[in-house]
Amino acid sequence: MSLFDIDLTTRAKARASIIIAASQEAIWARIADPETWPNWNSGVEWVGAVGRLTVGTKFEWRAGGMTIRSTVQALEAPNFIGWTGTTTVISARHVWHLSADGANTRVDTAESFRGAYATLLPGHARRTIQSALEQGLADLKAECEGRRPRRAA
């Protein structure tokens, strides 16, 4: 298991989990292909060209009205991925853990923020992270369980 994690020392952090009735590989295929995120994650506005993810891959995307520049820090397919991301007011760390749960898959995700936003409004930042994690997991579940029409690319 990777040693990469969110920043546990900041007050602006959150975790969320869900059980999805889909294989770990099917879920991994969505998470590990950022270019498709806008097709299933309603919180992601766009993602620039990425290609195959490996440790060190850099990509740019937009969510919550902010353009985020991310770098993959750890990747253990199909179990774990973690990346850092920066905007003008946030330095983030995000992780996804996937594990078998019988015929289903348990997905755990977490994120932390540092920077001006997290320092000045830690409670708001924490609620923003929690809401985004829960929305992303709900969208991922609907996508992987075939209960959501695909959005146009």
C-alpha cells in the first residue's frame, strides 16, 4: 500500500466511502482516466489531454470554478491513486482506495486543502471537500452501476 496520503495536519480535510456494485477494474477504469471525468462526474467541468497515468503525470482540469494543476504522486492499479493539485488559493492532496467487498467494490476517497482558503475559512473548506467527495462518489456509483445517462463530451 502506498505511503502517500492526504495532509492529516490541516483542519480542511474530509473522507467519504461507498460500496459500488461493479468490479474494481470497472471502477478503476473511470477514476484512472481523467479525460472521461466530465462524462460522469457532475463536479468536473473539463480535463485537458492526459494520456496514460503514471507517477509523475501532470494534468490540468476545472472543478468548482477553479483550474487545478495536478500531478500523480502514487499509483497502484487497480487499488490506489493519489495526486496533488494546486490553484491560486489551494494546495490539495487527493487519494482513492479501491478494495473488493464480496461481489462489490468499496471505494474510499479523501482530500485535504492547504493555502489561503483553508487557512481563512477552514470550516467552509472542509464542508466543500466533504460535499465534493460525496457528490463524486454518488456520480461514480451511478455511472458504474449503469444508472446514469452519459454526458456529452
